[in-house]
Amino acid sequence: MRLRTLRKQKGISQLKLALDLGMNQNSISRYENGEREADYRTLIAFADYFNVSIDYLLERTDNPHCNR
């Protein structure tokens, strides 16, 4: 998942991302390290937060744009 890359591009910490999304920093760390897989709601929250498609987030495409 491109979560770490997107977070660093935006210049925010794991803690800031966690607070913004109502999660804890441990969860963000586990998602970034592949120790935990995000459920549908979490994937949608990440995609909306970074304004990218879920396919881009999951590395199924290199096109970050959402089709809305």
C-alpha cells in the first residue's frame, strides 16, 4: 500500500494522520508496515484523505485520480 509514501509527500506524521482520521498511531504504523490490512471503511478514509483512488492506494494503478 502506498500509505507511507502519500503521508510523507503530504509532510505529516503518523500521529497527525491518525488524529485526523480518528485512529491511533499504532494502527497507521501497522498499515504502513504491512502488519495489518485495512478494511473497506479505512481504505475509503485513506483514499478520501489523500484524494486518490483506492486502486492507486492499493497499487493496482499508477493513476492517482479518482473517478467520481
